[in-house]
Amino acid sequence: MESGRLTKGCVTLPAESGKEDIVLELAKRCGADVIRDSDGTVLSQEILDFGFDIYSTLCIVRADQDWPGNHPTHLPQQYLMSHREVSGGGELKIEILREFYDEKYRINEDDDPKQWWEVIDRTKGEVVASDSWEYADGWVVIDDTEHFHEYTVNFLVYQTWDSVSMYNHLINDWQCEKTVSLNPFLPEVYQHLMGYFQQWLEKHPSTTVVRFTTFAFMFMLINDSESKQKICDWMGYCEAVSPAAILEFERIRGYRLRSEDFVDMGRFNPTSCPPSQRYLDWIDFIHGFVVRFAKDLVSLCHQAGKKAAMFWGDHWIGLEPYSPLFQQIGMDIHIGACNDGTGLRRISDAPGAQIKEIRLYPYFFPDTFKEGGNPTEESMQGWIKIRRALIRKPIDRIGWGGYLSLAYKFPDFIDHMEYLSNQFREILERTQKKESYKAPIKVAVLDCWGKRRAWLSHFGVDIKFMAGHDDTTVCSWTDTLECLAGLPVNVDFMSFQDIIDTPDYLDGIDVIINDGQAGSSWSGGDNWKKPQLLAEVRKFVYGGGGFIGVCEPSACEYQGRFFQLADILGVQKETGKSLNVTEATGCKIKNHFITEDLRAPLNTGLKKSYVFAAEKNTQILDYNDSHIHLAVNEKGQGRSVFLSGLPFSFDNSRLLQRAIFWVCGQENNLKRWFASHPDTDVAYYRDAGCYLAANNSAESVKTIIFDDEGRESQISLEAYELKWKGI
Amino acid sequence: MESGRLTKGCVTLPAESGKEDIVLELAKRCGADVIRDSDGTVLSQEILDFGFDIYSTLCIVRADQDWPGNHPTHLPQQYLMSHREVSGGGELKIEILREFYDEKYRINEDDDPKQWWEVIDRTKGEVVASDSWEYADGWVVIDDTEHFHEYTVNFLVYQTWDSVSMYNHLINDWQCEKTVSLNPFLPEVYQHLMGYFQQWLEKHPSTTVVRFTTFAFMFMLINDSESKQKICDWMGYCEAVSPAAILEFERIRGYRLRSEDFVDMGRFNPTSCPPSQRYLDWIDFIHGFVVRFAKDLVSLCHQAGKKAAMFWGDHWIGLEPYSPLFQQIGMDIHIGACNDGTGLRRISDAPGAQIKEIRLYPYFFPDTFKEGGNPTEESMQGWIKIRRALIRKPIDRIGWGGYLSLAYKFPDFIDHMEYLSNQFREILERTQKKESYKAPIKVAVLDCWGKRRAWLSHFGVDIKFMAGHDDTTVCSWTDTLECLAGLPVNVDFMSFQDIIDTPDYLDGIDVIINDGQAGSSWSGGDNWKKPQLLAEVRKFVYGGGGFIGVCEPSACEYQGRFFQLADILGVQKETGKSLNVTEATGCKIKNHFITEDLRAPLNTGLKKSYVFAAEKNTQILDYNDSHIHLAVNEKGQGRSVFLSGLPFSFDNSRLLQRAIFWVCGQENNLKRWFASHPDTDVAYYRDAGCYLAANNSAESVKTIIFDDEGRESQISLEAYELKWKGI
């Protein structure tokens, strides 16, 4: 730490009652200015009196556990789909809750099943007429079924155990009372919660910031009969359902959503699949409600002289921080858990004047902080990714959560916390919290979600098969986005609909990236059948734009093609439809601008891409047998790059950087504020009159820095070192 | 060779003029009874006078090269699709033949383009009105096109150079005259060819058998502007097209086929994709014509006192040897090229009383018979596969083709020919040409083609990416079928339509195999959306039947599922649609009847299957990380087996054998006429009162033979040895 630098501020520490000494010592070492409680911890009066700002955690929908006992219909609801029952012909009985956790769900018998449920012949794909079945005592009996057809029932349930409480009981062995949530969409609940919160504010005079985790609805998490996770989507809107909400939606939108709109053949509209317009309408509707609910709560905070913080946590559904409506809430502080550059940019790029804070990993919990654990190593791996992105676009604060006393048992981790806190403050201070220099290149990531899901990773099928990973909510398993998060270019997100709806939407964009597996919301699925989209993207490229396709870009089976932009990309993927068509040979190229900095053979994460040249002029830069992994092409004034995948590494980030500069014809601008060694970065801060050289690796390196005008200077950096230079 | 065995017969040798000594010597050593000519070779009078039966090769449609010069419209025709031209808006010009070999094609300007061609906006997927474009001098000009849409033209061409002649000139450096074919569908051509053939018969008095190669139409083979293969399908019917045939089809079937029915978005109805009903109608129509044409030719043969043989060669289109109509032709001898067990069974299982002959590989051509070549090794590899199948279901003759003088330069190969000839004759003689014992199990392979394409391999996308393989016509790259070809079970082929059209079609079948990649004609594609198919297959399994799914069985995206029979198979494949759904854990099983003979870890040809358990009772026998490669399940009285792939090997054949016995509940019957060592086979011939033990490996082995009643006896076998025992 240089002398004269800030030694305090911008850091949030968790605290716990009975550990006052530790709290004080660590707060001093880390320069913390805020103390928070966590799920399961309480702050003592002594801590509250230390003079720190105090964040108090509150999940309003599960704060009052007295109310739900007297109001059993006020619980959150959702649709479930029964298991598929094979018919033996004639009458068929289905025990609808059989494959679900009975401690978590109670069938909603209050709202007429004939009106709200659907029985479906899944073999035919047809709804069974409602006069052909009856419900009683947990069973649906269907009159006259077809032999060896499969039938399912979509039905409504109440949630009788909150998912988070359940998780902590079953996984973390909590012994406290089980909690339930409430459904704030019901006016009676809404009013009650406002009153409850008013009282809560009065009871928490030391609290300076209410840290909401978060507001109204839990993400999708369905548990099977053995309580295990069955279906999970951290961005799913299917637990915001209730007949009241559906009726209100109908009143506003003019049409009634069906149970099948939520159940979606048992898949519940996964974020990884292209959303239907009906589902998008539902998201917008719930978003509108949550903004109103959150705004009312934040107003109460402000009236009480406190600030409001939101944690992008389990109940974040409806918030949509990238939506313009979000700003109406009046939120003061915007907090997100963060373990990499993608997570950092998700917070730092979010619009609005909120204070931005990240909650670092690992959480101080016994899973990591146990004998033999190495939390310092785990944290450092994440921090280097975060720092790469942070020096491109800053945030305001960092923090930790959990049991401080657990972390205290690892002295090297405490040293590491101090190191991170000081390094973070130094970056903020030296850069004056400004973005670093960006090349005059605007990159737009194109997918179904656009800005709604900016900086949410484009995960693929491998996520399901990662050994030891039974939690498919992980959204920080990044590739292209993680590479992109630390590059000195401007990044935006756009949806297919943006291009279709808005004339000349692509004006001002230099590079389009389309990255994802075929049929995913990221690659785009059937959107690529839309003539207007194809024409606009071709116009963009022919006019000089750059198109980077990763994995299965523009992929959908249509008119004899799989990659609809095969003409632009110069490559095509074989899916078995054109085995009789001989591939073009293409031109194999050894040396190219894009691959100049690769230190080892390109690793796109797979050996077989099944991608072949679609044109004889396609330039093939990397291949394995006949499988193409990297190819470039030119069309009109524009260019394209195809990559069969792009796992995160410093080499691959550099490759992407070079691909971006090449594809929009700005090769000559690459070496302005450029660090030669792929493990290093340089970030230039014009207003602050300085630049920063960063070593992202655990080895000491020498790197050449190219300045504004391409002048070179060599610099040596120790492991992970940052070096600052005034200009 | 034991004394007393036949030393002559059942063998066909090629001969060539000027090599009479070699012919006589080799005929004696191999015991040949038939001499044939080959493409490019002539038989001298001396050879004709030796007293052998003489096969004379004739491809009738390219026999007379005088006629086509005077009848330019009598050439074969076909549809081509122009390249895709991107519009810059307004008028668009397309040079339709630009990407095709101009020495091979001439645009058909005789039949009105407005009636026979189609211009298609491939971005919209819509046909452009015929009054919006004009054709002249090789160009189509479209009036008013949409900016950045792609357009194509489907147009008719004449073939001005026969594909086989072209291949021999360009690849084998033939210097003789280029030849063209004729279109026998035209009545004038038909009459001319009959007259020509009558004269030919008169000019060939020594010929005892006319060996047709084959009759009317060439398989699909389109060449690009550099003469390279562009599109190829050995089973494709798109070169049988002409306006006359389309009009006759319309007269009979009641509807007109469009150019797009053939062009099929540029893919030309590949055999690997599910055929449309219109394309199947076309196949039937052409089949009907070719049967009439062949029957007339064969009648002339018979009237001339000669026999007729057909070689399943380049012009085989329309013959369909598995169709009942085929028998009307009156063919005497049925010959097929053969390099493996699948090829053997394709001939030996074909219905009818024809003499069955295989043409062995390698063909005596300079590609293999060159310095450094090892034709004996290549032949032995094929022979062992052929022999495995042959001892299950015999044929009548073997033979070779090409330049005998080339083979003569490899003395070890001549020894090998003698060895094969003697071994083949011994098998025929000892077994009295009877099938060997089969377990009382009937296996039916289920795909789109059924019996039409019995014993044609189920190849997948990898075929396109095999290094050095630029010929995608290869149809002997087998997996499951090659394993199946040598197993002691009854095998049949059936189509999805068979099951749907015929009540109780599955009665009498014990095991269904569905093997292929999703969307292929082998896996079945959208057929799996048909409720009747699903109900019948479920009924079959619940009633005690066995279902073996390999690769991507029953796969199509429908009603929330990818494997439509996931309930039967107990597994599901992740394609990205259900990333949010947690897989069932299934039960991992170490020891199982099916895997008992595996000597090394199971190799299904891939590491990642993306297949997971769909039910908790699914038994997982092999997996890699979380990717399942072998799983079994039970439903009702029946069972299922899933395999992620099945490349051919002796271990995998044994695995399939065990899977078949297990899946239909006949585990107790496995060890009846069973050889314990996976590299060995036993075949029992009840009528001949003997059995045969065969060693398929290059190592000497000991194996235990289980007889009719399961009694064991040990036997030692040298490399590749056959041992016979009387009973």
C-alpha cells in the first residue's frame, strides 16, 4: 500500500452477535465502513453502536410468519405438471402430486380445477375436454383414455414451505422454524406487508440501509418427492402465478393465459430457450407489479430516513434491473453476488445512478471454510476475473457475507481480504471511478433476451453433465461473455426483436456476436427464419459490419440450411440433413492476425465441431481432421469470424479481442493501449491522467505497453501485480 | 484342403485379352467355373473357347454411342438447383449453371422453363411467380427482388457425359471416348434399345450369361464447376427425372410433382433423411418402369438361350431387389459388391430363388494393386466380416473383377484367392448351402425404409468428417447392422408405416432395434410424433417385447421430450431444451448379463452422449462422467436397452447378442450353440449334421462350445481357422 492512499471505505463486512472483537479487528484491517447481518446471524447492540453504517437484511414476503397460518390461501402458488401416466385403456387415475415433495406443496382446491387446470394427452398433444375428467382427494380420474397414450395434469399448488428455508434445513441442516412466503399480489397481503414493514422500520432505528433480498417472488425451483431439485431456473417467472394474477393479466392484456403457458410441456419456459410472446407478456406484467410493490416499500424506507438496497438474490423475479421501469423504484444501492467478470459487468453495466456493490465469493459458510478448504485460492481465482472487468467499468463497493467468525479461522484469508480491500480502494481512487479507454468499436451481443438478460451467461448442454454439479442454476459458467467482460471495447446487448422492430437498429454497431447452441435463446432458434432479421444482418455485413458467430450461430433448420448465415460465415454445420452434399474445401491459412498471440493450439472446448466450409473462399484458421474450429470470411465490405466454442482463458480472450478488431476492419487500432503479453492488460484513464498495467497470472511477466499513439515501453510485473503510471 | 472336397466351381474370375496363360493358371488354382469381362477389358476368342461359362458385362443405356449424337433430347435429365444469389434489390441475374460442370450438363431449353422450372426466394421460402422472371442464354433474370434475400433457380438439364465414364476419365485417367447414357423412359429410346440388345445377343454367341450393370438410371451424382463431386446418393432417384416421366406419373398418380419435390432445398431427398410420401411415390413409379424394362431385356436373354445376371451397380436405381415386383423380372443371378457382413446379408437375405453371388474387394485396379499396397490384408479384413455373416445365411458364388494381370503381380494375393475359393466351397459343401441354427428370436430393425433398404448401413454425421474420405457414397460404414449380420438370430426389417398400416404387425417379433441419429431416416424423425406408432410400440414392450435403442432412438422434439420413448428406454437426451430439469439419478450397476463378456471398457464411439436417466429405476451399466452409454430398463412385461453407439467389433457384437437375448427375456437360451470366446463363433447345421467353430481373430484361441443342450466342450483354433465337427 502506497502512503497517502485511502485506508477506509467502500467495503461491507458481515458481523455476528458475540464476536464483537473480531468484527472490530477485521473492520479495521479491511477498512470496512458498513456492517451487515446475514441469513442466520444477528447484530448485537454493541455492534450497532460501533458507528458503522448498518445494512439490515430483509426478505419482506417471508418476514412475518404469523400471518400465513391464519390465511392459508395467501401462500405463493404455481402450476405443476403431474408425471406422465401411461393408459391401459379406459378409465385412468393419476395421483397428481405423486412425484413432488409433499411438505412443500398443497394442491389448490380453492380455485375450480375445471377452470384452472388442464389434462393433456401428451401422445396426441391434445387437451382432454374438462367434462371427461374429475378431481377428488389428490387424484384426477379421466373417463375414457386411449390405450398406451400418456396423460398429464397441469394443476395449481400452494407453496407450504419456502424454497430457501427448505434448502437451509435440508442442505445446511438448519434447525430453526420452517418458514413460508406470502403472495403479495393479493391486495390483502400487499396491505398487510406494507403495515408490517412500517413497524419493522420503527423497530430498527440503527439500520441505515434496508437490504432487500429481494421483493416478491422466488425463482423457479420445483422439488421432487424426495425433496431433491427437479426443475430450476434462476430467471424463471413461473412461481409468480396465481388465479388472481392471471385474471388481472387478462383484464390488462385482453387474453387469458393457460396453465400450459406456464407448464410448457413440463419445461416451464427455461431461460435457455427462446421465450414465447405470451411468456414475455407475463414477465412484463409481473415486472410492472413488482416495480409498484418495491417502489412502495422503498418510499417507506425513505420516509423513515433510511436507504434501500436490493440484493439480486433468490426473490429477485420481477425486478429486471436493465428495464427502464426499474428506475421508478427509487433504489439507492444495487448489490449482486459476483465471482467473475461477467458478474461484475452485470452490475457495473446496469443503467441508473445507484451505488453498485458486489458480494464476493466464497460466502463465509462451512462448505468452504472447513478443514482442508482453501478459500484464499478460490477467492483469488474469482478476483482476477472480476478485476479484469472492473478496470474496464468500475463499481462502488465490495462486500462479503456469512459468518465472520468462520473466516477468522483462516489467517491467510484475512490477509487476503485486507489485500483485496486496499487494492479495490486504490483502483477507485486512482481512476476517479471512471471507465477506462475503449477502442472506438461497439460490440453488440445478439440473442433472444437482449438487454433484459445482459451479461447472463450463454450456457450450453455441457452444464448438465459437469461432474459434481447438481445445481443447474449456475449462471457464471461463461465463455464468450467472460472473455468479452475484460476487453477495451464498448459492449451492448440486443434482441432479435430489437432489429426487427426498429428501423436501422444496427446503425452505430460495429460488431455483432451471436453465441450459443442451436435452438437456445442465445443462438436464437426460429428467429433465424425471419426474412427481415436475415436481410438486416446481411445488409449490416455487406455494408462493412463484422459478424462473430460462436458455437452454433444463426442455427435453425430451414430452407436447406442449418446456419442461416452460412453465406456470411462461410461455414455450415452437418446435422445429418446433408450427408450427401460434399463440403467445399475452403482455404487453410497458417498465419492470421486473429491467432497471432496464441501460445498453444487453439482450444474451443471440443474436438468435433461437425462444421465444414460452405464456400471455397472461406479461410480456415483452425481445424481437427475435417472439423473446423476457427474460420473467417468476407462478404461485401464486411467480414465474419466463426468459432466452434470459446471457453474462458487469457489466450481465448486475446483471440476474441483480435477477432473483434479484425472483423470490423480496425486491425490498425489494436495496438493503442494494448499490452503485448496475453496474461496482461493495460487500462488507460484519460481524466485521471494515468494508466494501469495488470498481470492476471500467478507468474511474473514482462509485457510491452503500447500507448495512445502506438509507442512501446516494456514493463515487468510480479504475479497478479498492478502498476500505475501517470501520463 | 481336406481330400475329397470340391476343387472347382462357384467362383467367377475376370479375364483379359492377351493374358490367356494367367487366366488359365488362376482359374485352375481358384477352381473358377466362370470367366467374365470387366469395364475396360475384352475377352479374346481364345479365352471364350476355354470352355468356361462366360459372363458378359453390359450397361444397355450406354451401350450404343451412335444414337445419342442424332437424338440430343434422348439424354438422361435431372433437376439442378442454382447457387444462392443474394439480391442487391431490384433486378437480379442468376447464371444458373455457374457452379456445375459444364462438360456434364446442358440446360434443357426444349421444355418450357415457365412450366418446368421454379425460382424460389430462399429467405422467405416462397416461389417467385413465373411472370416475374425470364430465362435466356443460361441466365435467369428476376424482375423485382427483395434486398438481401437469397434466390435460387430449379432447372432441368440434360446429362452430356455419363457419370461413370467421367469418373474413369478424370480419376482413373482413361483416354477412350467419353460416353453418354440414354433415357429409356422415352418410348423411342426404349424401342431402340430393345432392338440394339437383340443384335447384341446375336453378336455374342459365346456369352452364357448377360451381366447387366444394371438397367436404366444412374444414382444421384452431381458435379461442381471443377468436376468434383458435389452431391451424391447411391440410393437417390433424382436422375430418373424427365418431363415425360413426370407427366406419366401425373397420369397414373393423379398429381404433378414439382421441381422442388426433387430439388428438396438443394439436398435432393437424401436416403439418410425421412422420405416424403411424394418421393416414395416417385420411387414406386420408377421401380414399376424399370421392372418392365428389365423384364423385356431378360425375356430377350432367355429367348436367346442365355441367362441374365444383374450387378447391383451404378445404374441399379429402380430395381429394388427387396420389392415383390422385382421377381417379375425373371432374373437368374443376383450379384452384389461386398466387403463386410452387412453387404453379404444384403445379398443373401434378398427374397427370390436367384443365384446369389458377391463381387469381392479389392477390385483389381491400380489404386490398391500398386507398389507398397497390401491387397491380401485388405481382403482378409473384409473376408472375416463376410464369413461371420455367410455362416449364418449362405450365398451361392463369389467372384472378383478388374485386371487379372494386376493381381498376378502379388503372389501372396493369388495364394489368398485360392484359400478363399477353397474355404468358400468347403462351407457350401459341408453345410449343404443351408442356413445355420438360429435362436427362436426374431429381431426387427425399425426405420423409415424397412425392407426397401434392408441391410443398408445406418451411417451418421461422422461419415462426412472421416479423414481422407471424400466419397460420401460409402454405405458399408456399419455399426449395429454389422454386429447383427453375424448373430444367430432371425433378422427382419420394417418401416414405421408397416406398423401404422398393418394391425398387429408386431405380433411374432421379439426384439425391435431402432438405431440412428436424430432426424435421420434410420432413427425416424417426425414419425415419432405419430400416436399410433407410439401406442403400438408401447403395447409391444408392455406385452413382453424387447426394445433396443442405439444412438438417438425415437428422437424428435415433441411435447417436452426428445426421446419419445424415454418412458420405455428409461433415458433421455439433453438437447438444450431442458437444461433446467435435473436428471434422475438412476441405479448404477456393475455386473449385468449384457456386459459379461466385455474384455475392455465399453466403446460406443463417443465420450459424451448427453444422455441422462429419465427414471429413478433405470439401470445404468456404463457411463462417462454423467453421460450414459449403456442403460437398461423394464416396463410392463418388457425390457429395453439403450446404447449411445455401437461401432463394429467382436466385443460389441457379443454385447449386442447378449442385449438381444436379455431384452426379450431369453437369457437362458443364450448358451445353445454358443462359443464362449468373443472372437469366435459357432454355427450349427441341423440338416447337414455338423457344426462349425470359427476363429475370427489373427490369434490362436481356446473357446468353449455350448451345444443344443448347453453341454460344454473346449476347442482350440488357429488364427482365422474353421473347424468342423459331425454330430
